[in-house]
Amino acid sequence: MRFLVDSFTAPYMQRALIQLMLLALLTGPISVFVLLRRRSFMADALTHTVFPGVAIAFFVDQSLIIGAAIAALLSVVLLSFGLRVRRVDGDAMLIVLIGGFFSVGVVIVSRGRSFASDLNALLFGKILAVDRADIVATVVIALIVLLAVSVLAKEFITVAFDENAATAWGLPVGRLDLALNLVIALVIVASLKAVGTVLVVALIIVPAAIARVCTERIGPMICISTLAAGIGGWVGLAASYEASIRYDVRLAPGATVVLILTVGFGAAAAISAAFRRRSRAASQRLANV
Amino acid sequence: MSPLSALRIDDLAVAFDDEIVLDGVTGTVAPGESLALIGPNGAGKSTLIRAILGLVEPVRGSLTVLGVAPAEARLDVAYVPQSDVLDSEFPISVAQVVLMGRYRRIGWLRRPQSSDRATAMAALEQVGLASRASDRFGVLSGGQRQRVLIARAIAQQAKLLLLDEPFNGVDSTTQELIVEVLAQLRADGVAIVMATHDLSVAHLACSDACLLNRHQIAFGPIVDALTAETLQVTYGGHAVELAGGSTIVLPHGH
């Protein structure tokens, strides 16, 4: 277990760890709201629609974060309009946007000389290349997002639980959903360099899914979700380092983090199912006495 | 100024996509009165409720809620959905659901205070479910969930309650409990409007009735409005009076 500490002597590993811990603070709470509002598919769509922004920024040598942010904002706005097309349902509209945006990204990347490696970095991230500027940007995004969510938490929960009553109370459901989408977009932007556009959705969904199978309360869910994201980031990063340095097995760090989270979900689901079986059996025994 | 009527509707017509879906509704509900909205599916009961909530604009006529335009009255109007439209897996406790009734009074950017929790707890007590406060909402029975949603409306301290089929899938004990709670609210001056297809419960729980089938067939004291003739017009079939005073309507051909 020493590798959990020993892996972090190099500065680039320390920066990667700091970045992943910041992302855990960010994705832990957000993922709970995404899950409650059933926005997983929306989050997945946004991870794809930021791609062309990132690709354009990459080729004109601008900040990837700014490129991603512009593309994310554009797609959130387009989607809000797209959902008003009555004859095409929301899921289909998302696919239209995903396909359109993603293909623009691929076309742009394919015009570059180092197509394969560039695409790889954009799709799967480069956590070990995280620099001070990335960390500062993540801190700023985290402050904005966490402030927004803590301020709107009770409204988000109301809309997620009972949209009809929320509408009846005069809550601006559409604008609250737009706010949540923007928050998701910002989280994607912050997570981009660490895990890339394809795996970022796992960071936004899996921690809350782990938390949900462990508890039936929103408050504890947020804590468990954040903790799970943090542990997944730490263990995943250390494991990929240990594997490549000591055993010469190259594991992509971003993907290893997501893999640890996914295994964590499987374990949590299995343990909670076993507990439920046991408590059911116990209550049946009590009933039989 | 306390309004004379909780709800005043005058020759109301509502349209969806340029098609009139409800038309010619006229009537009032005073504080402490309870109105049953009766009619077949698609008759416009939900549309009328949406209009009272200010979610659809009338194309003709007028509608005042607690003396003001519907959208301005929302703080004092509580909507109680059918409990089965809510996700039973949602990780929320009974107490949290009831506390939700306070959120609009608490307002943006602020957190519930202990007084809000006390109000929510008292409301839960009123529907007889205080002992279930910390249970997850979804583990309760359908009837208990319905009572929790009524407690949420009580916690809101609304002056007008809109209920959508509150007796659907509810056992007779719960039905009695709900009727009793609604009677207490009426005694406190709360007005109630409920969409229901259960005519016998409507007689028990309501002072007035509005019969609809895309237009108003009757509106007034329940004994006058809810008759075999108006039911027949509303449902387009034969109304049959059963022993015990309840009435059922058979479709044509039976």
C-alpha cells in the first residue's frame, strides 16, 4: 500500500493529484444533482459537444479551457432551442447535436499532422501534463460551480423531485435546468485535461451512482460521492504510476481513475445488495418468531 | 384585504394550439368551501387546474385567485399531485418533502430555519405521520404518500389547495383520514379544489361541484350540481343511482 504515498514524489505527480482532488470536490456534489435530475445523458452529450471547441483551440494554440467553454455554452444554448422542436424528442435532439459537434471536432483534428496522438490527448486526457495554470483554472471553476450549487440546492432538489409542483409554485424550471446544464458544462471544461472528453462523463456520473447505492439521503450522498471521486482519483493515479514504473505496464492514468471508480461502483452495488438481502432475511425471521 | 372568494371564474375559455379545450366555466369558491371537479378523462379538469395556477392564459373570460391574477397568488396556492407520479426511488425523507412546502416562502438564497422545520413537523402531525418523518418518502404506501403531499401543502400555509385525484389508489382508512384533514383545513378557511372521479367521496369531501366535459355542464352546491341528469350529460351515458346514494354512470350500450 506504500505506493499510495510513494508515487507522489515527482512534482508532475503532485500536480496531477492536486488536480484530481480538486475535481473530486467539484464532481462529487455536481454528480449528485445530475443523477437526481436524470441528466446523465445530457452530461454525456455535453462531453461530446465540447470536443470541437477543444480541437479548434488546440490548433489555433489558444487555451483549451476557453475553447471548451465556448463550445459548451454554444451547445447548451442550441440545445435549449432544439428542445422546442416539437416533432423531434429530446433524446433525438441530443444525438443530432452530439453527431454534429463531434464530427466537426474530428474533421478539425484530422487536418493536423499528428492526428492520432492529438486526438488521443483530446479524447482521453493528459493528466500528467497538468500545469499550474490548469490548477488555477480548476480552482476558479470550482468556486463558481460550488457557489452556484449551494445557493440553488433547494430549488434544484425541488425541480428534480416534483417538477409539476415546482412549476405550480412559479419556480423557473427551464432556467434552473439551463443553470444545471451550464454547471455541467463548466465541470466538463475543468475535467478535460485530466481525463479527456470521452471519460469525463464517468467522473460526472459514477461518484453519485456509488453514493446512491450506499445511502438514501441527499446530504450523505454528496459526502460519499465526493469521497468516492477523491479515492478513485488518488488510487487510480497511484496505481497507474506504480504499474508503469515498477512493472513496466503502461496504464493510462485518466482511464485507470475511471476504471477504479467503475470497480468501486460494482463493489458498492454488490455489498449494498448483500446487506439488503441480509436485513430482509432478518426482518422475515423476526416476523416468523 | 381578505378576498371574498378564493376563486372567481367568469366565462373562462382556455385553448391549446388554437383549439378551445375548455369553455364557458363560471363560478366561485369561497374560503372554507371545497369544489369537486368531475368529468371524464380529457374533459378539461387538469386544464382548469393549470389555469388556476396561472400556467395557461385564458383566451376569453377572467379568473381571479384569492382576489388577484393567478400568477400573483402562487405563494398561497398549493398543488398536490397524485403521489404515484413521483419517483419512489428518490433519496428524500418524508420530513424533507414536507419542508419543501416552505421553500417558496423562504425564498431564493436562504436556508430553512428552525421555525420552518417546526411548521413542517406540525403539518406532518396533522396528517398523522409524524412518526414517519425520517423514513424515505418512497417506502411509504400510496395513501401515506398522498397524506405527506397534503402535509406539504399545509406547511405551505396555502389558502387554496388544488388536488389531483387525491383518492386514487387509496384504501378506505386513508380516505377517511384525508377527508378529515381536508375538513379541518376548510374549518380554518382554506378553500379546496379537487379533480376526482370518485363521486361518493366527492359527496363526502366537497361542498360544491363543477361538472365538465370540455365545457361547463354544472357548477354549484354539490347536491344541486351533481345529479343523475348532469352526470349523464357529462359522461354521455346512463347514470344509475346505487343503494346508499352513490351514482355510477354506464357508457352507452350497457
